[in-house]
Amino acid sequence: MLRLIATRVLSTIPVMGVVALIVFFMLRLSGDPAAILAGDTASSEQVERIRVSLGLTRPVYEQFFGWIVQLLRFDLGTSLFTGLPVTTLIAQRIEPTAMLALTTIVFSVLVAVPMGVLAAWKSGGWIDRLVMVFCVLGFSVPVFVMGYFLIFNFAINLRWLPVQGYTSPFVDFGRFISQITLPTLTLSFIYIALIARITRASVIEVLGEDYIRTARAKGQIELKVLFRHALKNAAVPIVTVIGLGVALLIGGVVVTESVYNIPGLGRLVVDAITRRDYPIIQGLILFFALVYIVLNLIIDIVYTLVDPRIRY
Amino acid sequence: MSAPATTLPPARLTGLMPFLRRYPLVAIAGVILAAIVLAAVFAPLMGTRDPTSMSPLQRLRPPSDAYWLGTDHLGRDVWSRLVFGARVSVIVGLAVAALSVGLGLVIGLVAGYIRWLDAIVMRIMDGLMAIPGILLAIALVSVSGASLWTVIIAIMVPEIPRVVRLVRSVVLTVREEPYVEAAVSVGTKLPLILIRHILPNCIPPLIVQATYVAASAMLTEAILSFLGAGTPPIIPSWGNMVAEGRLLFQIQPWNLLWPGIALAVTILSVNVLGDGLRDRLDPKLAKRM
């Protein structure tokens, strides 16, 4: 078992390496990185100074390995605009993003899984159709459209919830809940659609199995058949999609934080775009990719521990 | 891919009309999409005026005979911007779908068939998939400067791995089929095997995938423009309209709502069409979804 985990952990190294390569060469493929970093108004001396200070005069392979060594020391470089290390900026902004992601995942799973199971149980009926319509809508309505729709109705018209902002739950929990509700609903929409669709599909498949018939034949109540026998066996694809959906979630976070003015990592990216603060964009891509890879690695390892059918 | 005929749904055995009668939503989606594409192509004939011309005296006007959907904060006609904005979404959707499916097909075919290449290509694809698509696109646009082409390429790159994986999975199943072995054993050249025997199996799932790619490309373009890293603000696009509309959202929500509705309806139609195509072309996948 330990060897198995070690193999899986090791297998993420090449993926991280490729991510680093892509991020490294992206800035270089599109022309002179020093000129990009300096901006349109910079003089040629300024560009030259940046080139020397970033070590861009050295051979490319030397630059790349130097950069990798820097990354291994958890050094993501320095923001051009604020002069602060990118890791410091990430640490400052991570809480709102982590909270939003957490509330979204919890809420989505709590809503989507029963929804998918119900749709599978009544497959072909009106509940099923309703769930499927919801899923197609979830994939079609842009996050910001959903966000402004909710703000317009629940914050401006009904005045039930605040329009935007963020308060840490460690400071004022009640305020945190009232402010995080609309962003969570906004971001959950597409995530619920994704999870409900997979739950429905995998439960439908499992419901045809012999052990479900046996469970029903021995008089097990239907709720237990669905949630104990069927859902448990359908769990692997559902958990996989929750993990893969994190990529979708990260994209959504960037937009949702902009709509609701939440000072998280998403805002950090958007501000970095307008200021052309490339080290921040680079650092955040690496950071999000790492989160995605580690999360999916954990999910992968948990399967092998939980599901005896999976052996690599 | 070669499902026995008995498992095919009846829709496949009958013609297009009975299929559309069985799935009326697909027909409606098709009509809506056709209307949007026609409006985009014939935008100047749709009762529009210059979508970029500003008239400061006519700012934030409500809908009227002169301005069907009112005007925005610079006095530009919202209806004209909406119709011309459809061009951007249609172009981005089609271009990204065509380019990513084309490139993904070539990479997937070669990777799936040539084993030593497979490992390398798939590691690169894993790396690309690990970077959230929107972030990758944002980074690509911010280093290359905003233009419609940069946006198309930036959206295309993160879509490629999905296509490659799909094509590769088809190739891996098909390459073991007796007819491929037969072709190999009589000395058929590799490109010919790929094109004549393996490619046709990839087409149905790829058509379905292309519609989903188009939908997600339109969505990403709007998000990029909304965040200020997309189509240059001077070009009227639905994403730009939403980005501008949000400034005065609390006073005049309609300027944000119109492009929002247009986006949602268009993407919804593409997705419904994709689901319909999937049910018709790829019954095995349809069962799994």
C-alpha cells in the first residue's frame, strides 16, 4: 500500500514539471519578456535594466533551472507593482478564496448528490427531466450573469442580503454568512450541474446491478437501497468529478470574486492583469495547478484505501 | 464505437424529421442558433446603426422607436451592439471549435497510435489540464496583447487536451480491431491506416465534442472580456457589454441583462444541440451521460 501511494505521489512530479515548463516558456514564447514586464511606456534603458535584474541575459536552460530551484524554495518571485513576494500576497489573500471554495463545495455536494440520486431513481420521469434541465442551464448561464441576477433580485430588490463584500468568519460569523451566501449560490450553480449529472448517470448504472435487486428482494427500504447500496457503489465517479471540477471552480472563483468584490486570489489575478504584474499571474497559475494536482492525488489515494475494487 | 445494431436507439434507424419530432428542444435550439448566426452575418441589415458611434446627449435612454433596447452610458445603441456582438461570439465559438478539434485530432491520432510518443504527449496534456483553463487563457492574453486572434488562440489551447484524450481513447480501442490488424498485416502505410481506418471512428464523438467546445469557448470569451483580458473594448462583444454594464448596474440593470440573456440563450442552444447530436451520433456516450 505504501509503495502504491509513493508511486502515485511520484507520478505527479512530471505533471508539475510540465506545468512549470508551460508557465516558464509562455512569457518567452510571446516575445521579449523584459519588454512585456516593462510595459508599453518603458524606455529601452528600463527594459535593459529589467533584463539584467531578472537574469534574462543568461542562457535559457540556466534561467529555467535557476527558476526551478527558486520554486523548490517556495519562492514565486516578487510582484512588480507592490514589490512584495508573490507568496506573501497569496498568503494575504487566500482566506476569502478558500472560504468561498469550501462553502461552494459543501453546499454543491449536499444539493447535487441527493438531486442526482433522485433523478436516477425516477429516471425518465418529470423529476429527472427537471434535474436535467437544471444541469443544462447550469452549464449555459455564465457565472457573472447568474451573479448579477442574484444580486438584482436578492440584494437590490428584496434587500435580503448585502450586495458585495467579505468579512472573515473569525471576525464576525453572522456577517460572513450573510455576505458569502450569494457568492456561494452563484458559484455552486455550475458545480451542482456537474455533480448532479454524474451522480445521476452512475447511480442509474448501479441500479441495474444484481445486489440492488437482492437488497430490494430482502425487503430493504428504498431510501436505504438508494443511499446505502447504490450511492456507495456509485461513489468513485462522483468523487472523481468533484476533484476534476475544482479546475472549473477556480475559473469561477476569479469571476465570482470580481462580481462580489471579494478580496481573494481571484481579485489578485484580475488586478494583476490590469497592472500587467506578470510574476503574480505566473505564481498564481503554479499555485492553482499545485492545488488541483494535490487535491486529485489525495482523491486518487483515498479511492484505493476505501474501494477494494481499485488496484493499480 | 461499433455497437451492435440491436443496442441502437430507434432514432438512429429513422430519419431526421422523426428525430426532431422526438426531441423538439433540439429543433428549437437549431432554429435559435440559425437565427443568431444569420443576425451576426447580416448585422448591418438588422435595423442597426454604427455600434461604436457615441452620442453623449442620448446616454442611458430607455427603449424607444429610435433605440429599440435603449442606449448605454456613452449613448451607444444597445440593440446594434447586441447584434454586432453576436459576431464575436459566433466567430470565437466556431474558430475555437474548428481549431482545437483539428489540432486535437492530429495529436490524438498520432499519440494514440505511436506508443513511444504517447507517454510524452499525454504528460504534456496532463500538465495543460492541471492549469485551470480560464487562468491559462488570461495569462496567454496578457502576455500577447488583446486582439480577437489572441483571444481565440488563448481559449483554444486549454481545450486541446480534452479533444486529444477523446481521440486517443477511440484510437486505443480501434487499433486492436481485426480490420486494423488486417490493414497492418498487408503492409498498409501508417498515415493511410490512421486516415482510412481509424479517423472515421473518431468523427461522431468529435462532432459532439466540437459543440461543447464551441459553447465553452463562447463562455470563456465572455468571461475574459468581463475580466478585462479579452476582446479589445473597442469591439462590441457580449462580454464587453456586460463588463461596461456592471458599472451602472444598480441604476440601469438592462444594459447588463441583455448581453447576459443573449449569452445564456446562445450557449444553452449550443449545449442542447450538442446533447441532441450526442443522442443521435454517439448512443454509447449518451447512455453514460
